Amino acid sequence: MRYEKSILIVTVCLISFMQTAWSSDITLDELKQIVSKEQDLITTAHIIYIREFTSNEPISNKTTGTINDNINESHKNVLTEEDLYFDTSIKMSKCIKTDLRDVNSLMAQYNIPDEHYNKENILTSNVSINKAGMEFILESPIKDPCVFSACILNKVISRGPEFATLGVIPLDLLNKLDTIQSKNVEEDGKTLLSIEGSYKVPSGNGIVNVVIICDPSIGYRFYKIQWNYTGHVYKEYLADDYKNINGIPYPSSYSKRNYDENNGAFKREEKYLIEQAEFGIKLSEDDFKVFVPSNTNITDFSGNDVIFKIGTGRKIGVDEISALAKKKASEKQ
């Protein structure tokens, strides 16, 4: 899938990649200390990015020819623009997602009847706010007059921590390794560091070998991490085109790929192309609220199991919407 829009990076300047003197010898403990500091540099941010999701995996519980299955097939290739705010210190985030695909083309491609309900289920546009895993999602309606719907979910991983550490070697990965070996390598005209290690799989059957290609001159941020099991790479992270944003190296392109661990066949990829980023910005709790129109239908899947409507339209945060759901659940008893 191609995306024709040109990518513009604003409020950034190029990092100088002039190599300083560094040794390829680094211990695992030293690397953990460096990574621990680097992963805490970004606490608040506003990031706009393009997300491309591609999947080659079969749909689970598929029944041939149903509309729902065809809609699920359309979700295997998704292109969205996402406007993300987060504050990791208070575990809050807000993401405004706009589906960039043409809904009419998708309906024709996947043989889906041209009905408003189907259009709303195909497109993934929404606004979500997350606080410590509790998430409120307001769907973006297509039909006119608009009938808004929303839902409450629990134990949802926020995008905030992930985007706060793009390019930083995951500390939880390093914690799995017993020891590492490192050496200098040349890639794309740059002298980088290759770090290799391994760990036992949780079940105890087999070893996962890990290769990290990173650049010590930018805080050991990585260009590539590969996980190899049974002779095949089954997962890899790719980061590239680092820019200096508010004094912090940050990749303009970032991908997560998964492959079949038995034969190496492609399964899925999630790619981010950063359009704009600002770190260290001032955010308040009001920034993590969303305007909910009057009479919005809200379904609570977080454990209260109630459906209710918002009366007067207003800006609402996760705490208020969660309290409303609990109140409705108590009235139901």
C-alpha cells in the first residue's frame, strides 16, 4: 500500500552522526544503566504520525462469505493518521485517529453492502482517552444525522509509554539476557555496535537468540532488533532516520514485524512515520478529555456490563465516564 502524502518533520533538526571514540566493549549492567536513563527522558509529548498496519494472518473463526468476515478482512490493511498526547507521569494519553482509506473503494473490494452501519464498522476513526489502562473510545460516525456511540474498556495498553521510548532498547528485553557479546559493524556507511545475547523461552523449551544493532553516539538507540527462534527470525523492530527533537534522538520511521517462528513467513507489520513531535510540553487533565455529544450511546465492557446514554453533551475524562458507568450499574441492581 502506498501513501502519497509527503512526510514533513517540524520542530526538528538533524542529529550529527559524527562518531565519537567509543569501545565495542560494554557490559550488560552498563547497558542497562544507560537504557534506564534514556527511557525516562520523555514524559510529556504531542506526536502526529502515520500508522500503516499490514497483516497476512487468517481471520479466526472465519465463516465463508459473511459480511463481518469481509469487514474483518478490510482491517488487515489499515492506514491512519494519529494525533497522540501523553503524560507518562500520570499514566494518561489521548489519541485522535483518522482512517485515511477510501471507504467506498473498500466496500467494493471486499464485497460489502453499501450501508451506513457497514461503513462505520469498516473505518477505524475514533478518539480514545486512556488512564492507567482504563480506556474510553468515542467512535466517529459517518451517517447524518449522526448517532454517536462509545465504549469503556479495561486493561488497555496506552500508546504513551511505547512512543516515549521509540528507538530505546527495551529494558525488559535486557533483563532477560544472562550476558552479552558486542562488536563493531559497518551498516549504511555508519559504524554501529552489534550486541548479541540469548535467553530461554518461558516454557523452558528452546533458546531465543537476540541481535541488537545500535548506535552508542545516540544513547545506544537501535536501528534493528531481531529475535531468532528455531533458526528463524520471528520478530524484529526497525528504527531509522533519527532526528534531534528537543535534545532527544528520535526515529522518523519505526516498524514492528512478526514472522512465523517455524518457517519465517511474514505475519504482520505495524509501521509509524513521524510527521511532527514535541517533547516536554505542558499538559493538564483537561487535555485528556473528549467532547461527548448529547445522547451518545455508551457500552461498558470494563466489568460493569451496562449500556447508557450521556444526557447533555460535554467534555468528559476517564474518571467521570467510569463513575457514570458504576452508578448505572448500581442502579441496575
